[in-house]
Amino acid sequence: MKILLAGDHGAFALKDEIIKHLQSRGGCQIVNLGVDGPESVDYPEYAQKLCRALLAGEADKGILLCGTGLGMSIAANRFNGIRGALCHDEYTARLSRQHNNANVLILGARSTGPAVALGIVDVWLDTEFEGDRHQRRLDKIESRL
Ligand code: RB5
């Protein structure tokens, strides 16, 4: 599985921890789209870079991070075909895959501690979409009914 990661200055440290965690898990290829330091950047640019690459088929899933996760969530979900899920715990991470087929996990580095965030990442990556009635609902979102 190929995973894209991007975040703003509020989340570069957590992004780094997640990358190390994914490397130790193995079984996935990681593409880090930045930012990798504390310099102030604008989160929409990073959301857009990741979403465009994901929609172009360059990866299977994405992880976006900012201070709260809110800005990334708003920016990512402007894209048709992006199902970004801002998750604060393993329960919402699991359901975002089972019911919403989320293709982008969004985390807030200032609102979610690193240990919780790594648990969320694991559950999110290990949980499959259940399809069926949930696919029907997603189709309605895509067709804007
Ligand atoms: C940056 O200060 C902060 O606004 C950003 O990381 C994010 O929380 C926005 O929603």
C-alpha cells in the first residue's frame, strides 16, 4: 500500500513520528509531501497537493495533519472523491473506514497526543470498508443528491 502524508508547521513532529511508525510496521510505501520543519506554511496548499496526487492515482491512501485537523478537513473535503475523516480516537477511525470508506485520515497534532494518534493510524489502515448500504450512501454524496 502506498500512503501519502502531508501536514503544516503545527504537525511536522507528529508527521515524523507517524512516518517512523509506518516504517517499523512495514508493508507500505510512504511519500512525505512536507512540511518538515516549524516554518509557518499555509495548510490548504498541503491538503491540495496530497488530494490531487491521491485523485491522480499516485497512492492508495493519504494522511493529513495540522494543528487541529480542522483546516485540513475543510480543505480536503472540497475535492470530489476525497473522503477525509478527522478522527480523535480509534472508534471514529474504525467507523470512518467501515462506513465512510475514508481515503484520507486527518489528525490534529495539537489536539491528539502521539500515542493516541499512532493507535488511530493502525486501526485506520487495518480496517476495511464494509460496502453494501454504505456504498449506496457514499454514491449519494458523490452524486450530490
Ligand atoms: C496553524 O496555526 C493552524 O491554524 C493549523 O495548523 C490548523 O489547526 C488549522 O485548522
